[in-house]
Amino acid sequence: MAKVDLVKAATDALYDLMNESVSEQLIYGGDYGYPSFVKFTVPAIEDAAIAGIVQTTEFSFKEDPASPDVIIATAAAVVTLEGGLYRGDWHSGDGEVSIIGELNNHYLEASAEVEVRVVVQLDIEGGSGIPIDVVLEDPRPAVGIADDVLDFALAD
């Protein structure tokens, strides 16, 4: 499978998250939790949804040690979240959340930009490059260890 096909599949999987909710919701067992793709620290915005995505690095690829038919694609991105914020919860000095308008007498319209690490699992069996899973997680601190990046020959 050509690298260009993997890049397209991973990029499409990332941008398919546009307008998805990142707020806590009722999950299996009657508990509340974040959607399965949300593994990052979510700012204090109610009913937050992804309003924008800017990929800040290219995807790098490595084989999944658990499955030879799966490639793991990783990149960095900045996601813009928008939603409501109760007026009593807004602290003007923290800088985490920006106010972009008023929804009503009790709620403000809020926005926040969050840096995330994008992890996309791609099924390459049969040369398909189908996304299996997409996760947005808190970025890892750089430790100076290079990933086992696959070397691809681009197809014409």
C-alpha cells in the first residue's frame, strides 16, 4: 500500500471528527463518560463539539506489534472546541477558555483550542487502509526517542 493512500485514510479519519461532541454522555452501564475517541483533557465547556481541526505535523506510521495487518498513524493537531459555559464558572484569568458570545442570561458561548496527539489505526489487509479507530489524546512530552517509522516507496 502506498504511503499517499495511508496519509489520505488517516487524514480523512481525523477530519471526520468535525462537529462531533466531546462532552460527557451516558455510556454503557448507566455511568457518564467521554466518547471513546476523547482521551485528552477537555476544558470546562458544556455540550462542547469540535468546531475546527488544524493538523500541525505530518502523520508518521508504524506497524502495530499486536497485529501485522494494522498500521498506527500518529500526528499532532490543534482542535477548536465550542459550546456553552455557565457564567458562574467562567474565570477570566485562566486563559483556557475564550468567550465568543452570549447564549442567554445564564450561559456564554465559549471556545477553546486544545493541542492533541492523533492516533489512527488503519487496517491494511488487502491493501484497503480502512480506519479501525481514531483517538485524540493529550500530547506526549518529547523524549528524543524515534519511532520505528515505516519506509514507504510511493507508487506512481
